[in-house]
Amino acid sequence: MLPDIKAVGFDIDGTLYPSFSLYIRIIPYIVRHFRFYLHYNHVRRIMHRTAPLPDFYEYQGRLMAEELGCSSLRARAMIKLIAYDGLRPYFAKIKPFKHVHETFKTLHEKGYKIVLLSDFPPSQKGDIWGLIPYCDMILGSEEIGALKPSKYPFGIMANALELEPSQILYVGNSVKFDVRGAKNAGMKSAIIASPLKRILSKKIKEADISFSNYRQFLNIVL
């Protein structure tokens, strides 16, 4: 058991479900909106390096407007239509990793606080595969004002839980955004990766826990 851990935070995309199950479904959609995503991905790279903002969506829209050569209002509407609302139906067809539900249920029963912290709107995933009843808090870093790996959303999460960062374990699928963001905020970190990646990737060692399935993760935590 990890000593002093009182809460477990989870990323959503690529952490609670396999990324490929989404990517393979949205290929035609991405091709149809290729120009938009070409610019949007550039904007998001900038946003990942941007300090906390009082209005994340306004600044993101301004950057996108410069990329597309349109008004900020138009750019924000396109982001909502294509990047947020447009992807919502695809998540209804995606299944989470095995043992995710079991993991949330068990952690909840054991008295751990559970938080979802995602760089994209959690509401985009609907009922989040029935996990919401086990969650004490659901946060979108965009609404908070800064994307991971900024320490800011992690700090907001710790403050809202009324816990020290060292009492929180954050689970993600990215070393750059999830592991380093959590570690820089003073939290413990865990990363889900394939067994092959765990063997070949030295970066995995940055995480306190490396696991390949959620039953294994649960055994490590408990």
C-alpha cells in the first residue's frame, strides 16, 4: 500500500480507455476537418506552455482566429462545434479499459477520494462509463485556466480536496503532461503503459507506479 495517499486523480483520454479505439473511429472525421485540426493542434501546443489564464477559452479562440484568419467569435464557435461537440458521439461507442469500473468502485469503498482531471471537457464523455457516482470531483483544466503539465490545475485539485499534494496519486498515460505535471506539483504519479513500453522506455521510471492493466494497478495501490 502507498503510505499517506488519501486521493487518486485520473486523467481520462488514453488513461481510462485505449487511445487507438478513438483514433481509429475518428480518422474520417479528422480528414474532413484536416485544415482545422492542423491549426488547432498548433494552438494547443501553445496553450500547454501558457501560464494560468483568467479566460482560457477567450485566449484559445484568439490564437485560433489568428491561425484561421477569422474573428475570435467565429474561431471559438468552430472549436466548440468541431473539437468539443463534434467528437462527443464517438465516445458513446468506446469502452473503457478492463477493470476500470472495479478499480473505481474498490477505491471508493476503501475510502479514497477520487477525482477526474482532464485537459478536455469531461462532459464530452457523457456519463464517463458509469464512473461518476464514485467520483468526489470532476475537473476540466481548461475551465481552471491552464493545461497540464502546468502545476496550476493540480494545485487547484489539491486545494479543492483539502489535501496536501503529497497525499494525492495522479494517474495518466503521458510522461510529459501527467507524470511530470503531477510530480512538479508535489504529487505521486502513476502511468498506464503496455508491458513492452515499460521494458523499453526509460522515461517510465519517472513515475512512482508503472502498470499495464487496472487490476495490477489496484493491487499495487492496495
